[in-house]
Amino acid sequence: MEELTVNRPFVCKSYSKKELAQLYLPYNAESTAMKKFNSWLQESPQLWSRLQEAGVGPCTRYYTATQVQLIVSYLGEPG
């Protein structure tokens, strides 16, 4: 039986770091997705600075909808 994939529109809401990383890198292992996603955020000085201003720190585990909006504005929608 063939698996049916349904593409849903991206919703800008609060996400855990893990969830958001997996949305951007769905075919990577969870740990790999997290490492790559974190490096994308930190490789963009403007984005990283704006995220820090919005309250993101090294121990942040969840992004607010506003922080997710910032990420999407720099990286585009996941998918």
C-alpha cells in the first residue's frame, strides 16, 4: 500500500527547538537536524542578534510565535 503524504501549510506558532529543526530538516536524524539548524541560526549574525533581542539564549528549548516568525523571515518556511 502506498503512503499518502499530505502537505499542510506552515503555521507560525510556538515550537520546541526539536520540532522546528525537524520541520526544516525532516530527513535528518533528530540530533543532526538540531546541530544543522543551530548552525544556520548562528551563521547569520543579523538573525542571531535579533533572536537574542527577542529572548533566545543558549538554554532556550522553545521558540515563541514571534521568534519563529523571525526565523522564518530569514530562512523561509520549512518544507
